[in-house]
Amino acid sequence: MQLDDYQAKANSTAIYPLLKEMDISQDINPYYPALGLAGEVGEFCNKLKKVMRDNNGKFTDEFRATAKGELGDILWYLSALATELGFTLEEIAEENISKLFRRKAMGKLKGSGDDR
């Protein structure tokens, strides 16, 4: 599946309110998917933490199945947030990979800061 196809299909399942429905004069609502994204990433990280605590860092088939579902939820919220901000997942992916390859060419994959 292509990222833009996923985004279109995922968007058809979104049922959260737009800000204009909350008496805020905007036709978008990036807050809802941003908060949902943070929550889903938190759920994933909590499950990952328990692998360290309860299973000595060893991944089971059960964890992998659960992780796959959580990563799908993360993708859904990321897609919704991109849609609300007027981006496609394809353009985000393309811009990100271009940035990474520029940094790689300059030998600056390691380090910190946006302007490396």
C-alpha cells in the first residue's frame, strides 16, 4: 500500500470534531490527532518498558503482535495529524529521506540540532 492511499483510507475513518464545531473558527483540528499520537506512542513505550522489566528485554511473538497493532495506531494518528495540517504522508516521507541523505552526505547523521 502506498502512503497516500493509506492516508486517504484512514482519513475516511476519522470521527473527531473540527474546531469550528467547538465554536473555534478553524476548519481543522490538529490538537485531537496530536494528543492521540502522543497517547499511542506512550502506550507503545509502556509495553516496551514491560519487555525490559518482565522479560529481560527479550521480544516474544505476543509482544511483536501487540507492537504491530500499536504501531498501526501510531500511523493512523500521524496520518490524521498530517491531513489536518495539509500534508500528505508521501511528501513528509520524501522530505524526511532527503534531509537524512543530505546529513549522511555531510557526515552529520550523528549529533543534535535541526541545522546540521
